[in-house]
Amino acid sequence: MRVSQSIDDQVPETNKYRIEDNSIFRITWQRRASIGLFYRFFINRSGSEYEPGIGFYRANNTSDYFYRLGFGWLGNENSIYRQHSVNIGSFNIFQNETFDLRSRFISLEWNTDFKTIGSVEFQTRFNQEYLLPDEDFNLLSEIFIPVNNYDFFESSLNYRSPNSRRIQTDLGLEFGSFYDGTRTQFSIEPRIVASLHFEFGGSYSITKLDYPEIDGRSNSNFTAHLAQLKGQYALNKKLSTSAFIQYSNVEELVGANIRFRYNFKEGRDIWIVVNEQIYTERDQFNRGLPNLPSLQSRSILIKYNHTFSF
């Protein structure tokens, strides 16, 4: 059980010290297991004046509860399966005063681990989203989602290859409704463990959004692409480097992060980190703006860590 209270000078004196208004409360009960019965329950309540200072809360002045109940079992000696598990879960958010529903999902999930060929996970989920008058938004900054009450189903199917293989591939497919439209997403994440010194991989996902044409919605369909490349190389225990490159047509940016590390000895390291972001769409004529520069930002960071012993 956990209780946290915040006190802010900007809060009126009438409820500045009222714990029900400026606190968050959570109680959790769980049993962690992979074989047999497992479960997790929690109840959470946040007051209207609670201010965490750091961190993120989706909404204040709400009460929510979550449950997940499942069961796992082993395959027999001659089976190609190592383990199965099935679980059902739900997360629900309500407004404190009126107890009106804000958001809910109910999910059913099945997981199968094979002995030699990886694992498969299937999930289907029913969602309810009730947006308040000031909560309309633009999905991926492209498609307008107006205030309304939304009920929709979505499902996903994922495959993960064994970590023991030198060449690994994870695959994912998500499909179904999303608010008042449909969303289909395919992702692939290959990895190559070439040796003890070198590992290289990447990922690519494509998400297709289709929505009906309504008032206020200037764009009714969009296809998002996200591509990543990752690599790391260690010459020895002292010298290593890693690189990460990402492209997104939503942000219209290519970003790169390159790190060099040299370990003098235990507790003493020097890091050189290079970050760079480049615009992929510089033409802003349609928006009535001048063209963007090719480079959005670049930074070079040198960091030294030294651990003292006394």
C-alpha cells in the first residue's frame, strides 16, 4: 500500500491540506508466477489537486482499478511446446465525483513458448475511450480525433525467435479498429549476433490508418513508417562503441546517436557521445513558411566517470 501527498502554495487554503484532494493512494495485491495461478490487482485514486512534480499521470481527480488473472502450465516431455499461459485483464478509469467512465480495456491473451523455435503471443482487446470536451487531439499529428464516446476492438499476433540463435527475428502484426477508424501495423526486428564482439540489428514498422471523412478532419488516411538500425562493437573489455540510427516520416527526421566508451579500469570511464538530427522534408511552402535547414540539431558530449574509494 502506498500514499503520497503534495502541498502547493498555489492551491486555495480551503483544500490545501485536504489529503483526499492533494494525494494519491494505491493498494496492490499480486502473485507472480509462470506456472499455475498468477494474478495482479490494484486500486488507485488521485485527488484533484495532486501534483507529482516529476513523472507522468494521464489524468488527475480519477479512480482506477486493474486486474489480471491467468494460469500457466508445462507441455509434456514429447511435446514441441515448453509452456503455455492464458490470462484475462482489464484496466478502468473513472471520474471521482461522478464515477463516470473515462477509459477502459478488457483483454484476453494467450502465450506459447516452444522448446526450440521461439514463442508466440496472441491478444485481443476491447477498448472504451470517452473524451471530454477539451480532449480532442490529432493522432500522429495527422488525423483529427474529435470529442466522442468510442468503443472498438483490436488484436495482435507476435512471434519472438530464440535468443540462443545467431540470427534472430521478431515479427508483429496488429489490426482492428482504433477510435472511429481502423489501424493495421506490421513490424519486423531482425538481429545478428556475429560474435562475442559484434552485434547488429534493426527494426521496421509500417502503420496504416484509415478513417472516415467528417467535419474538421482534413486528412482521413495516413501511412507511418519507422525504421531503426542498431549496432554495437567491443574490441575488448576496455574499448567499445555503439550506434543507433532512426527514421520517422511522422517527425520527418533522421536521427543518429553514436557512443564511444573507454574503460581505464574498474570505476573509471570516458564517454564520447555524438547526437545529430536531420530534416527529411525541408519544403515548407504549403505551410507558408521558409524552407527548413538540412540540420535540425547536433551535439557532442564528453563525459568522464571516476569512482573514489575511501
